[in-house]
Amino acid sequence: MTEVARPALEGNVAVRDGRRMSFAEYGSPRGPALVWMHGTPGARRQIPLEARALAEQEGLRIIGIDRPGIGSSTPFLYPDVLDWTEDLALVLDALAVDEARIIGLSGGGPYALAAGAALPERIAGVGVLGGVAPTAGVDAADGGPIQLAVRLAPVLDLARVPLGVGLTQAIRVVRPLAGPALDLYAAFQPAGDKNLLSRPEFKAMFLDDLLNGSRFQTLAPLNDLVLFTRPWGFDLADVAVPVRWWHGDADHIVPFRHGRHVVDRLPDAVLTVIDGESHLGGLGIAEEVVTTLMDLQPTR
């Protein structure tokens, strides 16, 4: 299996209410910063090796952040997605980052958009890869698999902690079989995701991220699902920075029409269609995504 190098730096930052948030850094410690928000599920190392190599080559600083309840980040359920940006600001302060771009994959998309709404003075641009669309409020998009979480929202809200414990225990049991389990998952995915997960470097990255991030807890994906069924705490019209959105036209998890719906409601957004790709397609063009984000100029 492809060997995955450890991050240049990993650690924890103190945030509000005595909690901590864990992070991993790649590339140059003093380069222009790019925050990478993982998917649902995922953790701080869910960053393509292609993006890491580009960071080394171009002197960029990529920072992956664990959401509460994964990795070493203290479990916590935000009242809404917007509230997490107060913790993000504290992480950026601790890491001496005055300005950053931010990318969100899938479930990380709402968090990236929230940063663009709450911190326009620090976030120069937002990138989204197959991001989840709102399910409530004026920006809600209908249909799609996320509606299952909407229907189960009361159960998820009540049972998320025991479900998270059970999920963590299950991952520990199957840990020795993680590679074959990922292969089995890939076998049932559409062609785009299947091809991506068959590439040794992507398989190695996903396994490293999954096994490292879930060693102690796996509550974050359930917290995400609860928050995605609520109003996000901001409207898409509030995102005051440029947004670049990539979406596979064969996405089976977040429908392509959801991506178009969100982009149409954002003040400054461009949608790039990834032809023939499914949900993870944006990870396969990481160099294009990172380069595009770093070239964005803030509108302030």
C-alpha cells in the first residue's frame, strides 16, 4: 500500500468553553493558508496527496481541522453551523493566520460557506466540492438522500451519542480489515468514485484518515447530520466572498441540482461541472481546486 507521510505538524488548539480542536498541517508553516474541511465522515487528514504535494512545491500551508467529536476535538453539538466559525477564528488566531482560503468537501461545504459569511475580513475565498445544500429556511433544496436525515432528525438528536459510541466500537472491531472493507464499499459505488478509490494513493489517504480520526470517537458525522437538518444560522445571500463550486454531474449522494441550486443563490459563485464524476470527484482534481482558490482575490 502507498505510504502516507505524517503531517508536518499536528496538535490541539483551545477554543471556547474549555474545549479543544485538533488540526493537521501540510506544506510551508509560513505560506499562504488554506483551511481544508473534511467530509461526513472524515477527519483532519482527509486531504488528497496531490494537494499536499502542491503545498510543498508552491510553499502553501494547508490546515485540516477536526470537527467536534472526531480525532482529538472535544465532542460538542453547535446550535447551528454558523456557530462553529467562532471556534475557527480562535484556531486561526492560535496558528497566526490572518487570512485564509477555505475548502469544504461534501459535509464540509456548509462549514466553509459559514466561514465566508461570518469572517469575510479573514476568508479570501471559499471552495466547495459536492457540498451539502440547506434543508431548511429560505435556501432549502428539496429531495436527495439528505432527506432521510431530515425525517430521522428527532431520533438522531436523541440517539447521536450512543450511536457515536457504537460506531466507534464497530470501527475498532473492523480496523484490521479496514482495507478490504473500503474495497467492498468501493465496489458498490458509481464508476467515478469506484475508480478514485481504486487508486492506491487515495485509498491510502482515506484509510490513514479514517483510522487515525476514529481512534477515540466518531460522533462528528452524527453531529453533522443533525445540524444539516436545521437552519444553518445564515442565508446563502450572506456569503460575502467569492465561492468556487465543483460538482460531479453523476453525484449519487448530493444531487448535482443541489449544487446548482446553491450556486444560483450565492452572491458571487461559479459552478464547475465535473463531467461523469460522482460524489468524490472533486478530490481527483485537487491541484486545479487548490490553484483556483489561491488565485482568488478578496472583494473587500
